[in-house]
Amino acid sequence: GNSVTQMEGPVTLSEEAFLTINCTYTATGYPSLFWYVQYPGEGLQLLLKATKADDKGSNKGFEATYRKETTSFHLEKGSVQVSDSAVYFCALIGQAGTALIFGKGTTLSVSS
Amino acid sequence: NAGVTQTPKFQVLKTGQSMTLQCAQDMNHNSMYWYRQDPGMGLRLIYYSASEGTTDKGEVPNGYNVSRLNKREFSLRLESAAPSQTSVYFCASSESKAEANYGYTFGSGTRLTVV
């Protein structure tokens, strides 16, 4: 079945550092890929998405590129801020998908 | 504000008690979902409703029932709560299964503790 694997955290960075959170997936066909963010005490918010191979999703300085050849969708940001501290979830939905399938989440902590 | 509203936000139950978690959306979405979030497990799908009048099991349906009361409301019921159901529960909605590529809108969650 379809699944998502993302790097385990926590990830601890200083402000203005470069961020990468790895995400790989297993799916048949061409799934759509997402990154969601969860701030403390809140629900999940859609951060960015890509619906076909080689698409780049971007939002708030975050980027991720849909790589079909490596089945990956790594999240990157060039310069993180304290306000980026949150839990980040990689997710997919298959072509004939029922619902979003989530990775286990990666906690990011940014200090000033 | 438009979005997904969940009630209650917090609840403590004793083992064996029953309760219903409420969810309502005002975006005229067709599809609605219930997930549970546990440490180190991510979010797992409990039940979903692709459209009004239909419901289907997800990955972890045991111990739960759902009702799609109308297009706006999708409730989750625990008939006899167990400590293993201690979790944070999220409701979400989307235009439809086909339009799920546009992403889901999530509620703010219900934190349930079963003692």
C-alpha cells in the first residue's frame, strides 16, 4: 500500500540556518504530495503541495520538489526563523486515493 | 470565520463511558474525515465520508462509529472508551475526493484522555 517515510526529529537549528527535512514515499502511479505544518496547540495547515512529477511547491520561503525518480519530496528553507518552530508532516494521496496518508511528523525547533 | 469547528476541545472520560465528538464545516465541502494523532505515529485515518450519506472505514476504525448527519456535520462516537483511545482527534474536510489535491482543511482538534 501507499506510505510516507520522513526523517525522525527533533531537528534543532539556530535562526538563519538552512533546513532540510527528508521525505520519501511509496505509491503506485502518480500521487499528489503535500507538506503540512502544525504549530503548538493547533490543527494542521497546508504548507505546500505538488501534484505531478518535477513540480515545485513553495510557500512562506519553504520549497519542495516532486522527484519521481527518487520518490522524494524533501522540504527546504534557506533561512529558518524562530517562528518556524513546529511539527512538519509529509503526506500523499494516491491517484485512486481514499484520503491523505501522513508520515510520522518531524519536530523542528529553532533558537535565536 | 469559515473553516472546520470541533467540539469539545478537551475531554476526560472514564473507561467504559461513551461520548460523541462533533465536527462541522461551513465551506460546502463534500468529503469529511476523522484522524487520530498519537506521539510518534503521525495521523491515522479512522473513518471518512466521501459524500453526504456515505461513510467508510479507514486504517484504525475499531472502537469507533461515525454519522454523517448532513453535508455540514460529521460526528465520531466512542461507545465504550478505552485507555488506548487516549489521543488527539482531528476532523478535516475537502471539496471532494477528486479535489483532494487542493488539500484538506483541519479543525483545531479534540484532546481526549481516557482514565
